[in-house]
Amino acid sequence: MEQTTPRLTQASRPTRPALSLSWQKQFWLPLLFILALAAFLRLYNLAQYPQAFNQDEAILGYDSLSLWTTGKDHHGNFLPVHFRTFNDSVPPLANYLTAPFVGLLGLSEFSTRLPFALLGVATVGLVGLLGRRWFGAGAGLGAAFLLTVEPWHLNYSRTAYPASLVPFFITLSLYTFTRAISSLKAQEGEPTASNSVSNTNRLLRWYSIGWLAASAASFAALTYAYTPMKLQAPLLLGTCLLAAFPALWRHRWLMLGWLSLYLLLLTPLLVSQILYWAQIQLHYSQLTVLDDPDWPVLLIRQYGEHYNAGTLFVGGYRGGTSVRPPGIGELFWLEGFLWVAAAVGLSRQGQTIKQRLALSLPVMLGLWFLTFPFASSLTDFRVPHEIRAYNFLPLPELLAGYGLTVLWKAWGRRRWRGLTLAHGAALAGGGVFILFGLMFLPFYFRPPLLETTTAPADIPYNLGLRPMLEKASTEAGPCDQIWLEDTNQTYAYYLFMTAYPSARFQANPPAESQDKDGWILISHFDQLHFGVPGRDRQESALPPSCAGQPSRLLFLSHTTNTGPEWTELAAIRNAGGAAVWRLLVKAG
């Protein structure tokens, strides 16, 4: 008897929203265009924008190179589960993802930021796919396009922070979970060919197991991505569990396996957290709102501030490094209006969507919307912190994308002088969006600050430093001392910009101390001192061969005024002629 190949029948195949055929046919080409735009905005002059490359990015890049070349961080810890950075201990995912990029391409601002930019582009594509599966092709394209030019996402897609990974792994977790639930629902369908029932169910079961495993791994990666995700990732997983509980309960052994795999993958993180609790919690202990006598009031106020429309759409959150002009917040101006349309659509279509997806999107999206500020609200910044609240993305764009389709459908039949109300709204919204883009993008990609008359004190520390370090290393003799004007954790810039051999740093670690808040203090190593000569009196012994030999002091000065005993060897100046960096020398 001839064997037939098992296949998914129409009854058992997971379905997507039944939008117009033209939308379904025209989904992929517009998505490719959106991805091309997202790639351009995230990869163009990646090393130069944002112009400030701070110590957090520098130490992440250097630790990643150290991991690639020695298997250890720069402190000498082998394959760490938490990386010690200044006064904090952070989860490891960003370092392990960055290691091959800096290892193969060389240590630079570009290679350090590249994995985050690429995952930013991938997030745009995944949001399109997730929106399409939840709401239809039009909603997916709208969400992907809004995320492409969202100030919040664009800023952190181009910045090498652990938090920059969060939107990608949130979207991946939700997409794989949605596919898993769809596969579970498909198992409950009735195949049309009776002789293929067992083979079809077996195939669908393996689909479900595969997607659930991918979902568990994605949620685990999200937990490993950034410290606040130790709280927010389990909350989001619990949200998914509640939204799809009836379907999961009918397959409770698979649900148990999904949760068990998530916990198993978290075991190294949990063990490290327990063994090194005091060190890992040190930074949070300095920020926690719970130490304030009025912490309940402060916690509630901070939680509520995350939903302040003026902050979200005009002023922006505080505490991060975003580059935005006045009047531009974290999100596009019209998104809040589109959220209202999405809420109306979910109230009317929520049950239909639940029947199609086997999960309750109103429950999932509502709980996500209500819980995203929890970790951010627990830290005492008095105002929302834009990095700690970054797990809000891509929810605003998914809601706005769905809101667009709700309005298009509602207004598409209303005409005025030959035009539908939907067309008029689209033209008006497009005009507002063009104004938004013209305000934001030219400001973000504004001319290099060294080519302007911006005061040196307002120019980021990293700009112009690399060539001056190279000049200083060329000028310095074996008995000279090099002093580098200090700022926040200046040694990280030196390690990064000189690609200091990590094996050498680990073999001869400099003397470290800590202040009362746990900040690492390194005063000097090799010939290099951090500080201002004459003001800071760190001492290091000269090599025995230098006994009786003349020595000089070379000082890399950013903003310090020096006396006439110093001679200028080189300088980096702004367009107005003011010195941003100077290399000065005097006899020791």
C-alpha cells in the first residue's frame, strides 16, 4: 500500500488573521524595505554615532576581547557568569555575544557596537513577524516601521550596553511562545486523512516541543541579558503562562517541561547569584528605593511617572545616554493615540483573537503594559530611568501598529469629496511623522563635535583621545611617566584604546582599591598614572635601570589648566581653536 507523507491539513495548520489578499502578498517586500532602512539607520557611521563612547562601552568591549583571547575577563575570572564592571556585577550575555566580533574584527568602537546594531535590525524584522501573527500583515508592517525610527530603539541599537539586547530577546521570546501555542492548538484539530492521524499528531507534537524549547531558551537569554531582567523576564514569562493557561493546561506535561527547561538554563545564574550575593547586589543596594523612609509613596510615584505622556513623547526619561533634540521623547508623538485605537480593537476582537491564537492577547499585553516599570521603579532615581525601563519595547510599536489597522478599517468606509477619512488621516499622520523625523534624525547625526566650536568641557571624553594616546606612547621613553587626566573609570578607556594585552594585564594586575560605594580605584600601572600631576600623588617605582637617569612627565590634559613649566607637544582642537586634548611635557 502506498504511503502518504504526513502533512498539516487546513484544520490543523496554525492560522493568521484573515486580512485582504493584497496585504498578505505585499508583506515581504515592504518588510525588506523597512529592514533596509533599519540597517542603514543602525549601521551608518556606527563608530562615530553616538559620539560619546563611554567607559561602560569601553569595558564591555575590552572584557569581550579578553574573553576571546584568554577565556577570562580582565580581572582573571574564567568564563564568568557575572562580569565585574566598576561597582557593579552584570549578567554575561552581552560580553559573550560581543567576544567573536572584537576577536575577529579587532577591538574598536565599531566592532564593539556591531552585534547590538545587528540585533537591533533583527528586532525590527521579528516585530514585523510577531505583529503579523498576532494582528495581521498591516499591523506587523506598521509596528516594524515605527520601531525602525523610534528614538529610544535607535539610540540603544547603536550603543554597546547590555540593556540594548532586551527588545530583541523579548520579541524572540514572545514570537517562539506564540508559535508554540499555535502548534499546541493545531494538535487539537482533526486531520482530514484518517490514515495520517498518528503521523500528523506526532509531527505537530515535535513542532510544539521545538517551539517551547526555543521559547524557554529565549526567556533564559533575556534573563541573562541585563540585571533588571532577573525580575522582568520571569514576570513576562508568567504573563505568557496566564494568557495561554487553558491551552497549556491541556498539555500540562509539555508546560512542565517548558518551565523546567527555563529553570535549568538559569541554574548557573542562580548559583552565581547565591554564592556572590553581597558583591552582585552591591550596586542595587546603593540605588534601592526600599531604603527610603517613605519608600511606598516614592515607589508608587516613580511607577506612575513611567506613564507620563509628556515624558514619554516629549521630554524623555532621564538617566540614560540618548541623543534627542528638545521636543522629542522616547516614542513617536502619535503612538499614544494609536494605543487607544488598539485598546478599542482588542475589546471588540479579543475573543476572536483568543480563539485563533489560543492565547488571550488582552491579558498578555495588559499585564506587560502594567508590569514593565517594576524593576525601574525599585531604584531611587526619583524619575524614570530610560535604560532600566527599556523592556517596554517593543510593546508600544506593536500596539500602535495594530491601532493603525483598526483605524484604517473603521475610517476606510467614510468618504468626503472622494477621499476616505482613512486616507486623510494617513496623509496627516505622514506629515507629522516627516516633521518628527526631520527634527530627530539630523540632530542625532549632527556634525562631529570636534568640527564645531563646542566648548572642550562639553565634548565627550573619548573624542580625540586615541590619537593623543598614540602620540604619548611614541614620545615616552622607558623612564618617563604618562599622566592621563582622570574622569569616571579612566583606566577603561586606556585598556580599550590601546588594546592592552589582556594576558599581560591579568599576569600583572595593578593595585586596586575601592571607595565606600564599591567603585574600583586604579591609580596607576606600568608607566601610566590616572590623575593630574601635582594634585594627585600616586607613586610608582621606576625600573631599576632608570636609577640616576633623567625622566619626564607627559600629561594628557582634557580641561586642566597648567603652568608655564609645561611645554605643549601636540593638541587636538575644536573648530574654534580651543584645545580639547593637549599632550604636555616637563622635566620630572
